Amino acid sequence: MSRPETTIGAPSRLESRRKIGDFLLKYYIQSLLVVALIVLAALNTNFRQPNNLKNILLQSSFAGIGAAGMTLLITAGAFDLSVAGILGVCGVIMATLVAPTSTALGICAALAVGVALGIINGLIVTKLRIPAFIATLGMMNVYLGLGFIWTNGQVVSVAQPAQVSQTTGVVSAATPFVLTLGTGSLFGILPVPFLVMAIVYGLCYLLFRRTHYGRFLRAVGSSEPAARTVGIPVTRIRIIAFALVAACTAIAAVLLTAELSSANAIMATGYELNVIAIVVVGGTSLQGGRGTLLGSFTGALFFAVINNALNIFGVGAYWQYVVSGVLLISAIAVQAVRSYVSAVE
Amino acid sequence: MKQMINNKSMSGSRTASPVRALQLSEGLGVSVLLILVVAAATVTARGFFTYTNITNTVIFASITAVTGFGMTFAIAVGGFDLSVGSVQSITAITVAALLSVTNIPFAIAGALLVGLCIGLANGLIISMLRVSPFVATFGMMSIVRGVALLATKGQSILITKSPIAALNVGKVLWIPVPFIIVLVVFAVLYVVLHHTPFGRHVCALGGNRKAAVASGLSISRITIAVFGMVGLTAGVSGVMLSAQILIANGTLGTGFELQTIAISVLGGTSLAGGSGNLIGTLIASLLIATISSALNILKVAAFYQYLYLGLLLVLALYLDTVRRDILLASILGKGGRA
């Protein structure tokens, strides 16, 4: 009875210092982003221009949206390397359908195909019991191939009919809306893709934290046998998680296609590693069981800020690889060493 | 009491041999597929089963397999290395650059040293700075790629008038030199993994980190050694690649990291860590090379090659799942009868 009292009565100054330390560690990537933003804004006038900030938000959203779904999947103990392929397929489907039919149909088709591809991934991993890494790597090739075959390896333009009609003086009704999805903004600073990203994260957060499904996801990720034993439908949870990643990727595909006003099968090379890096930097463990959507959201912004700052400061293209790698490692190293030190203390 | 002991030892020996059979078949699983694919390719693709084509296929497989072996260690220790593609590029550049000022042995030694140093740096970052292997090697991938592009100013370096091509086209007793390199690296690493304390420590650390720490293993030394080895094997593949294509630039090896992880996993090494299957890695590299070679000979359009390669990979892995099920069922069936 006396022991808990002594711990409660521990020195309060130490306690509060530890609390601040814990807070900074818990919200490390968020604190880092805030500090980086303040320093960069103070250092460079171009950086703090509203247009540039808008650009950062825009650039963060494409990988950021994919990272929302990926966070859920990684929490469930799997990951999806086929997202670049899914993004390509959804992009070209939308681009080819918008002009001959309608914007709505193009978008709906892209999203539906995305979800279908995700379900296929999920079925292959769960029903054929193939490790997610290699199964999705294989499917990446399949989707890339399908995207190439669909487009014959060409870039499909969304805006083509609009250009044709502009010369004849007739403006197609469908096209401006599509472009708005990619390039429009709210109050001139919040790009539409970023708003969509915020909504996606909000929905994923509700799903993750406020539903049984979210709890099951974490249970499956921390111990699959235990989850099975207590009667969680592991297979269904996994398949839905793959579908969610693909759905997020399809949304990113729609926005990216609208932003570029064109699409091709390889429009997102390297997307899978970028997305997983965002999730990992955000603080989600690749071991599964734990995930943070706030971390992924910040991680997406963090990468966009680094890339933007390197451009603003005129760092050469090749130096950017070096500097961003060093920044990434040192940022995470500081956090890792700090949390190790505090664990030892 | 005596009976209990007897029972125990009996049941021990009973389970031991099927379990060993299962372990042995882990390496053989992919090889059944390899035989099937080779047979199918021989029947359907005229010109597949010729000496020249088989040699080319084996050389193609060798370059991936060498780094695949190192990657198998990294996966066994519970991580993986995303920087191998960049390392392959920068070591190929090192060979090309050094060949203009020095002889072949120095050029190769220099390249291997570069690979080893990058690998050791990865290991140091992971063990000393406690950065996860994913982030550390993802960052290193970017850094090394940048240095490779800076060093070459984005240009290509040609290797001219150098007998280093013999490393690629040379043959000893009709066996291409790259495959001999692969066999040597395989033999060395096989012994290291299965017959040395270090190999057991690698698997122990990958299998159960806490237990490994508790039993007094030096985590950082093992991690640094393993990632140093991955860097070294990536360097070997960089040397082999430069000898093959006789040109080096900063964009070589893009996507190499996923290829090498893929052949390790396809070969039966679990990403969960704790074990490595080097034979499987070797056979998986041959399998993938055979599939691409057959698709090339069948003149399958590039677009469709992606599609078929992906589908065949998934099919291959599904057959592997089926094989494991059958074996497990037979083991459990035997256990039930006895």
C-alpha cells in the first residue's frame, strides 16, 4: 500500500521535465516539422510565400493519401508494394474514360477498379497464403503490365478534347471540373488534393480509433494466432485493409491525373517506397500492431517540406538525393537515440 | 520415469526426421518450379535450351544471386537493405573510374572496399544510432545514389580496352565465370550461415532479439557485420555488372533492392527473420532469369512480359504454399498413425 504512494509523491520537477520530454518524444515528428517550418520561414522569404506553402501542401497530398491506407495495412502486419501499379492503372482508366464519357464516370471507374485490385491483392495474400511482400511485388508487375497494355505505353491526356474544343470555341463542360480537382484551391492556399487528404485521414482515423474494425486491425497486427483464437475474422480484416490501401491509392491516382491532366502506367515509379517511408518516419512500426495516422500525416508534410526547401535553396538535383538522405537518417537517429536514453533513464 | 524418458526420446526422433525433410524440401521447393519452368520453356521456346542461351540466363541470374545471398543474411537478422541498388551503381562507377588509372585487381579491390564501407556505415547507423533498417538503408539509398550521380556528373563512363570483360564472358570448363563467382560466394556464405557461431548468432538475433540480448550476444557487432556483408555482396554484383555492360552511370541498379529481396523471399527466407535459405535464393534467381529469358525468346512484347512475370511469380508462390500444405499434412498424418 505504501509503494504506490511513494511513486505518486516522486519529485514533481523531475516529473514535469519527464513529461515534456515524453511529449517531445511522442510528438517528435510533429515538433520537428514545426521547428523546420519556423526556421525555414525565418531564413527564406520565398519559402514563406503563400504560393509556396500551397505548393508544399499540394506535393504532400499524393503520397500522403496513399500513406493513410498504408498505415492501416502496416498496422495489420502487412504491406503493399503494388501501389505504384494500382496508381498507374487507375490513372490511365480515369484519363481514358473522362473524355469520351463523363468526369463522374471516369472517377467512379478509377475508384472501383482500385478497390477491386486491392481485393485481389488481399485474396492472393490471404487465400493463397503468399507473403504480402512478394505477392504484391508480383502484382505490381501485373498491374504495370495491364497499364501498359491498356495505353499501349502512351501517355493519355485528359485535357485533349478540351484543347480541340477550345479551338472551335466550344468548351467541354467536363474538363474544367477535372482540372479543378488537381489544381484548384480553397481560399487560395488550401489545394483540393490537400483537402481530400485531410478528409481521407479524418475518415481513416474514425475507422482506426472508433470502430471494432480498427481494434481488430491492431489485434491482427500484433498477433495473428491470438487474433484467430479470440474469433476475429483475420482473413476478412486483412482483405479489407488491402482494399483500403488500394482505395486511397485510387483517390491519389484521380487527383494526380487531374493535376497533371494526363496519366501513364509508370506515372508513380517509386511510389511504394515513398509511401512506406512516410508511414515509417511517422512512427508506425513495420512489425505491425501499432500505427499512427497523425504521424503519417505529418510524415507526408515533412518529406514535402524537405524537398521544397532543397528546391528553394537551389540545391542541385544530385545533391538533393544526398542531403535528403542525410536529413532523413539524422532526423530519425535523434529520435531513436533520445527514446533509447529516456528508456534507459 | 524411465518410460517417460523413453517416450520422449522416441517422439523426439519421430518428429525429427519429417521436420528435417520439411527443412530440406524448403530449398527444393523452388527447384521443382525451376525444373517445371525450364521444361515448359524447352518445349515451347525454340532456342531456349541451347548452350548460349543457358549461359546468358545463368549470367543474368548470377548478378542478382550474389547480392541475394547477402540480402538473405540481412533478412535472417531481421532487417533488409534498400541501398543495394545504389551500391551496385557506385561500385560499377568505381570500377570504371579506377580502370582508367590502374589495373584490374586494384579497380576491383577499390570497388569492393567502397561497397563494404557503405554496408558498414549502414550497420553503424542501425546499431549505434538505433535507426530502423528500413529508414537507415532508405536514406543511404538516396545518399549513395546522389554521390554516384555527382561523381559522374550524370554522365556514363565507358570501359574501353580492358580485359575485365573476361569476368563476364570468360569460361572455365564451359562454366561461365559469373556463375563460378556465385558458387564461391555461395559456398563461403553457406558455411558461415550453417557452420559457424556467427551464423547461429545471426539467426538467433533475427529470431528472438530479446533472448539474444539476454544471452549476451553483441547485437551491434552482428548487425554491423551483416550489413557490411550485404554491402560487400552488392559491391561484387557492381563489379560483375560493370564487366557485363562495360559502361557505368548513376542510374544503374534502380529497383535492384526489391529484386534481391524478392529472390530471397521467393527462395523461402521468411521476412520475419530468424532463418536464411541460401540454396533457395540461388534457385529463385535462376527461376526468375529463366522466366525472363523464355519470355524474351518467345518474343513476348515488353508490356506483356511484366504481366506474365507477375502472374508466374504469384503462381510459383501458390504452388509453394500447396507443397508445404501437402508436406505438413503428410507429417501430421504419419504422426497420427504412429
